[in-house]
Amino acid sequence: MERLLDGDTETDRGFRAQIPHTEMTDSGCACPCVYLRVNTEAVAPVPMERSLFPVAGASLIADDGGYDGEATLFAASGVLVDLQFCDWEDNGPGGRRLWEWLGPSHPD
């Protein structure tokens, strides 16, 4: 998540502050997606105009360097709620760790 939220905006810093207070749980999806639960007693929500919105993303890069899909980080009511990996080719990250599958981040 830190890799996706690598910007220097107030919003990026606010969501990065939530990471140490975030619990990940399996989404049950065939893709490597996870649900996120932030302890809002330990860290403040980030002001958001919309109730559910993608807040960061990156392309997924295949072993051969080609485009393989997208990773998207969602927030609801100012807290992180979902990290989705959409793998168009169903190849997964291969022998790489999930963050090694990410290309350059892009704002959503």
C-alpha cells in the first residue's frame, strides 16, 4: 500500500498514516484481493468528497514486462477498505512478491 500511496499530498500522507493501523482479511475472490479494516480510534479518517472512491492505483507488470492488469486501492468515508488486483491474463505475480508485480503508481 505504501508503494501505491507514494505521493506527497495531504491525502497520500493521511492514508499512509492508516497503514500501521490496518488489518487485512481475505476477500474470498479468485484474484489476490484483500479487504482492509482501519482502527479509526488510532488514526483519523482522510477527508473525502465521495463516500467510496479509488485513491491509488498501479499497472500490474507481467514477467516479460508487458501489461497484465491493474491494482487499485479503495477508501470509504476516509478510511482504506479494499485492495484489488485485477489480473487480465490470470497469470498472477509468478514467483514475485505482490509489490514486485506493481508498475509505476498513478493517481486515481
